[in-house]
Amino acid sequence: MPSDSSRFYFRQLLAGREFAQGDPVAGQMRNFAYLIGDREAKKCLVVDPAWDVPGLFDVARADGMEIVGALATHYHPDHIGGELFGFTVPGLASVQEAKGVKVHCNRNEAAGIRQVTGLSESDLETHDGGDYVEVGAVRVQLLHTPGHTPGSQCFLVDGRLVAGDTLFVEGCGRVDLPGGDAEEMYRTLTQRLATLPADTILFPGHDYGPVPSRTLGEERAESYYLQPRSIEDWMRMMG
């Protein structure tokens, strides 16, 4: 990340409000998309572009930024596009049509992303947990956080955790969908993310909580999903 924090560019955008206005399904799903970049380089990455790809490009353009890559938290259509409840959600395929950029994903999620979006193998750049993606002087660390899906990943940058459907404000992603794994989610929440500092700010994939973001310290103190003291307690809670 840049030493000069004024260079750091970050936008949290709510579907149905900052983009995809007038789309009732997008408004109901309440997805967040994110723009992360370097103001001096005037370049940014888009996280989980879905519902209204031109609208996301418009936001970046209005801020004087160019989208040069995409980060995918996981393969579900409300985050990256595809068929959902009988609707076709625009997403990564629309990004590729507008501007061919690399989609950065965890290697365990690549097959699912290709299947859902129709992207080719060459459209994707696969990663392992601990890898970095750079945009200008900003470095985004990729954290492999399985549980919601096998290749779910979060993005750590400038004291912010962009968590997709791994962790919400006062919640976590479902583990009863195909690819979900309750035990892995427990390990993700109690081990993989437990080492992050308390002042790290959580930015979730959906606006499901009382606030759109808050620190991990607050989340650990308030969230029912971070209270179980054992895997047995967790499995009982998750049914």
C-alpha cells in the first residue's frame, strides 16, 4: 500500500443506491461492490462487479479513475454475474466486453467462475492465499477464506478487509449451499481472520447489518457468529 495515504482510493458502493438504481432485484439483494486503487496512478480494481457494470465504470470515471482489473470474492452470480432466480445478472462477462481486464480469483474458485460467467481460462489470473495484486502503488493482499465456497477470498488493504460473503456485519455467509463447508467457515472465522488487528475495518459483501462497516474489534464483541468457543458449539449453532 502507498506510504502516502492520500493516494489510496476506496469506494464502497451499494447496489440499488450508488449504482443499479431502479433495479428492484439489485436493491433487494443489497450487494456491495468496491473500487480500490491509486489516485496518483488514476487506476483501480473493481471488486465483485455485478448488476450494473456501466454504472460502476461511470463511478470510477467520475472520480478520474480507470478500472484496470477485477477481484472476485467467490463465484455466486449476485457478485460476478450469471443466472439467478430466473434473471440474468450482468457481471464479469460485461466487464470483459467493455474492457478486457484480468479477473483475479482463488484457484479453487476458478472452475466455478468460468461455469457461472462463461469466461475463458485466459480471462482469469488464479491465486493462492497470501498473494498480492498491485494497482499503482497499492498492494492488495488476497486471503483464502473457505467456508461459504471452497475458493472464497477476502482482500486486505490499508487496514480494510473486503470480505465478500465470508463475514458480514453481525453475520457470515451461508454454508448450506453447494460448496459450503461449516467446519471450514469455523476455521476461517476463528483462525484465518482471527489474527487480523482489532482496528481492521470490515467491509462486507452485502448490506445486511445495522451499519455498512465497522471494526473487527467491534464485530468480535457484538457478533453472535464470532462467539462460539468450540467447533461443537459452532456446528450446533449452524444446524
